[in-house]
Amino acid sequence: MQFRAASASRLHGVALEFHMSVTQLRTSAASAPTGRITSDSFLQKKHARQPITALTAYDYPTARLVDEAGIDMVLVGDSLGMVVLGYENTLPVTMDEMLHHTRAVARAVRRAFLVADMPYGSYHASSRDAVRNAVRLIKEAGAQAVKIEGGSSRARLVQRLTDAEIPVVGHIGLTPQSVHSMGGYHVQGRSLEAFDRLLADARALEDAGAIAIVLEGIPRELAATITAQSGVPTIGIGAGPECDGQILVFHDLFNLTYSPTAKFSHQYADGAAFFAGALAQYRDDVATHRFPSDAESYHLPRRVMAELEAAQPRARKA
Ligand code: KIV
């Protein structure tokens, strides 16, 4: 990328990107990418002790709601396998499914930082595969970063992805893609050995270049220690209030998961009851001819009605 020949004085006080020889396609204030959250915004928030807000989204309308609510990070989590696609766990989620949903979310998000999960199997066989799949999420689907599960054992891969200009969010503690090796979904890091291991995992991810680390299902005390020692922001889910930010699954907030809520989750509204009430009303309105009404119907123009009546007087009277 080349800079336009500009004197230092002309550069002074003007955003650098306006001096780069890159065509600025978006000119209107509404669509300009100013004010978009970046990984630097997360660091600034960590240093200012301002909590980072994060939430999952999997489709256009909910992603718009989340983005327009001012949430900082939108994650297209592989939890979509469970809450949207009805799988038993996250393991069956494919790259094609992640690409499909990430594209829909990317079309909606204007301000938030968009992260896409790398699904199980997409980064396990080789780092070559991993880079190729991560590039697809960025290049074809519009994610700004990818998230992978695992600690020290993933450090080399995080480094490799980072070297390929792919920002990586780490994810340690209760990592749902390890459900079989963990023997279920259990809080992690409760023994001293596990505490030390997770601390080392966080350090390894930071050293490898991770831009943030999700801490899931670990004791509050451990999350607080990792957060205090880490140079990169921590985003907690079931990891207590001392994390630099918090993330939840969209469907948990709105009682849309058809399963009991985890202790760490918080239901902010009863979406299931809201939808069920409206659906029952729609069903009854149709069944009792209340919907659609005349006001909800289209009509022929008067002139055409008159022509129709003149042409078919008998048929219309019958
Ligand atoms: O897939 C997901 O939604 C996640 C969050 C729970 C962090 O990984």
C-alpha cells in the first residue's frame, strides 16, 4: 500500500487513511466506517476499566438489534448449532454453516467488532487448513477476527494465524468443542493444578498474539487473576464480574433455548412467552376470520370495478 506524496505538515491532524492511495468508496456519513469498534478499542476499554459488552448473533435481524443497541462485539458463535440449528452440541457445525450465518450478520453490523467462531474440525487437522478456513471467514463472510478454542496447545496456531493478518480471539476454560474429552460441560480450573494450567494457557495465547481471550465456566477468582495478569482483554461467560468484558448467548437472554438456563446466564426478557402469545392470537384471528380485515386487503380501482361490473353483470350478481 502506498501513501500519497504528502508533506508532514499536510498530514498533521488528518486521519492517515485519507492520505492513503486507497479509493474511499463510502463517502456518505451514514455509511462511512468511522466509529467502528476495533481490537484497539477493546484494549483502551481494558485500560480505562470500562467493561466490554459482547453478545452472539446468528442472523440479520438479531444482529441489527444487537449492533444498534451499542454492543461492542458480536460473535457468530458455533453455539448456533444448538440454539439455531437444533444440534445436540456444537460439534456438527460446519464451515459452510458458519460462513452462511457470518455473512448474514456481517450485512447487519455497522459498529460492533465482528468475530466468527472456527467450528470443530476446521482448525484441528493442520495449520494449513486452519489458515485457509480462517481466511474464508474474513474474506468471504466479512468477519474481523476468528475465535478458536484451546490454550497452550493452540499457541503455535494462534501465532500462525496472526502472522497471516488474521486477528484471533482465544477461548479457554469450559470449551464446548471439548465436550467429550471434558466428560460433559463442567466448570474448569477448580484445582490448583488446573488453576495454574489455565493461567499458563492465557499467557501462551497472549504471547502468541491473541487480541482477546474468552474465559468460559471458570471460578471468579481464577478469571480475576488472569484478567489482572493479562495484557489483552478477557471476555467472561460464567467467569465472574472481574473480566474486562462479558458475553452471553443471545437466545439465553430471551428464554429461547428450550432448556434450563445456566447459573451464570441472565434472562432479560421472556421472548418465548412473547412469541407464543402473538402466535396464538394470529392463529385465532385466522381461524375466526378476524384476519385479514378489509383494511388489510387490496382493492381494485373504482374504474376497473365499474368495467368489471359492466362486463359481467350477471356473474357478479350471482
Ligand atoms: O459459541 C459461542 O456462543 C461461544 C460463546 C459462548 C463465547 O463460544
